[in-house]
Amino acid sequence: PPSLLLQVGGHTSMMRYDDHTVCKPLISREQRFYESLPPEMKEFTPEYKGVVLVCFEGDCDGYINLVAYPHVESNMEGGAAEHEERDPQEREQPRRKHSRRSLHRCSSDLDPEASSSCSLTELKSPRIDTKIYSEVPFQMLDWNSGISSEKISHNPWSLRCHKQQLSRMRSESKDRKLFKFLLLENVVHHFSFPCILDLKMGTRQHGDDASEEKAARQMKKCEQSTSATLGVRVCGMQVYQPSTGHYLCRNKYYGRGLSSDGFRQALYQYLHNGRCLRRDLFQPILSKLRRLKAVLEKQASYRFYSSSLLIIYEGKVRPGKTSVTPRTPLPHPHPDSSTPPGVVSPPPHRQLPLVDLRMIDFAHSTFKGFRGDTAVHDGPDRGYMLGLESLIEILESLREENLP
């Protein structure tokens, strides 16, 4: 399923609730921020669908079963205690069987029949050392931009998060604890081969409540990366290559080491499918970036510290559906045309590529009066604005250049 390809950055591993929904470990601040979003921002964020309780249950074979129960606003500790006091056999049969749901790992390719089933029986996630099969292999790009010869079945970063999460779940499964998870829209569910660019936005990453030590660490990362100069840095990337049938991947450590020119090359690589530069993507991506910028400029006092911006496009190119500009000078438009200079308008019958833009990760975001925050910020988030302006400027320059 496309949801298996979602995670290219971040720290926590997500699970799949259904084809359109993912589960993310709940952070109260992030939950309340989703609940407080201004209506005009919602087109640029995943849909918030509520909260579920998740029980991690291990077995003697090294498997972990994940079962979700509906969350009812009540005393969390009391509910967990009641759950633990039941007879072991009664625990296996929750009071409301119809409201119990097994969770699928976003980075686990389970049995195809089980993945598409709505059965209420438990499903098991694969062991850490199991070789997981995927129809679309991944290849990691090394520091010199060369392609590693090894092909693996999952995005390397997603697999890393998966292993860490399983290790934590195994250590905690004996206590049969109930954990809160956010239910969020799976933003790649309608993509067949999602190409994802995860960008850490802003010139500052630490929240107002960060300790001095953490704030110093985050400031150092920003100073030593394009966060300070451009207001944005690469946190993760995967690009589908139709000619070879696999994804090329980058991770956050690659992004931290980029110069401004290196960041520009990363954007070029993200928009290149191994055959040509996807020039048909410039117009829809730039349009969405400008729209997001206009929306955020009106959000006075909002700060999106440590949040990311996902740029997503469909990697599967339909024959005759995209326009690739040849390596020849671009014709000038008619004086009465509204098309910008140097840009060839696609014929009216051509279908625009599928592109999406989403803001994610709001655990350190704030605005005036939010949860009793004392720090008051005036005007829009200038660091985030700088990041959007940098993206727009670089993409415009790439579009105008006669690149292959």
C-alpha cells in the first residue's frame, strides 16, 4: 500500500490504521494544536481524525500484536489500571469487540490479504530480523551522490524507525500498557508512487519550553546547515525512478551537510526522475507554495518551531500526460499572454500532475494564548517565511534554466 512509503524523516515510527489513516504517538501539545488550527490552514495539514488507545502485546515467538481501542475522554491512568486488573483471558476479549482494530505498521509489508482485511482479529507485525518484501525496492544515495548497489525493500530511514519502535514496544509489552495515538490522514494514500521531500522549515527549531541545553543543540544544527541561510533544510527524500523501478533516498544527515548550492542540487534531484527534469511539476508546486505563504502571512503570533513541510508528487508518469521541455531555447509568449516569460503553457487537454503540500509535526508550535504559553510573538513566523521564499526563488531559477 502507498502508506508503507510515507516516512522519509522524523524520529517516531508511525502505524497504519487503515488505507486513509495513520497513527502517531500522541503528544498533547500537538493534539491541541491540531484541534486549534485556523480553517484556512487545514488544506495544508493532514486531517486530524481523533485519538485511539493502543495496546502492545508481545508473544513468545518475538512478535508484537498491536490492537487499537476507541478513546473516551476519562482518567487515562484509571482506565489503564482497570485494563491491567482483568483476568488474562478476559484481556484477550475486550468488552466491545466491534470497536477493536488491529494496526498495520507503515513500514511493514504484511500479508496482502491481511492488509486489506477489516477483520477484528489481531494481526502480527514482522520480527525485526525478517526480510520484508516490497515490489518497489529502495536505494540509498551516498555522500558523493553515487547510488549504492544494495537494494532494500523499504525506505532505509523508515526501516530504522521501525526497528527502534519495535524494540521499545517489545520492552513495554509485558505491562500491557495503553498508549494514546493521534489519528491523522495518510497524505499519500492517493499516490501510486509517492515522491516525497521532507523539509525542516524555519531558522529556529527549538520550542519556547526547550531547556538551555536542547536549545543550544538545535541552534548549532541550524547554524551549521541551510536552516540559518535559507530557512529550510532537507530532512528526508525519496524519488521514484521509472527507468529502473526503484526509489532513490536521502536522509536527514545528508540534508544537514548541504551548502546553499547543495540544497539547490537536492531540489533538482528531487524533481528529476532519472530520465529528465519534471518541468510539469514547477507550476503546481510553486502555486501551492505561494498559496501557503499567503495563508501563513496572515497567522500573526504563530510559530512553527521544528515543524516540517512535505512536498509530494506522483512518480508514475502517464504517457502523453506530462510536458518535458527540450534542451532548446524557450519561445517567448505572445505579448497579450498571461504566461510568465520563458514558460511554455501546456496544451489545454494535458492533465496536471498530482502534487500535494502538507505541514506536519506541531509538537513545538505555538500562538498567542495557546495552552497558557507566556512567550508572545508578533507577526508571522519570519523564519518559516524565509524558508518558503527560498524554495520559491530556487524553484523559479531551476524552471528558467535550460537544464536536462
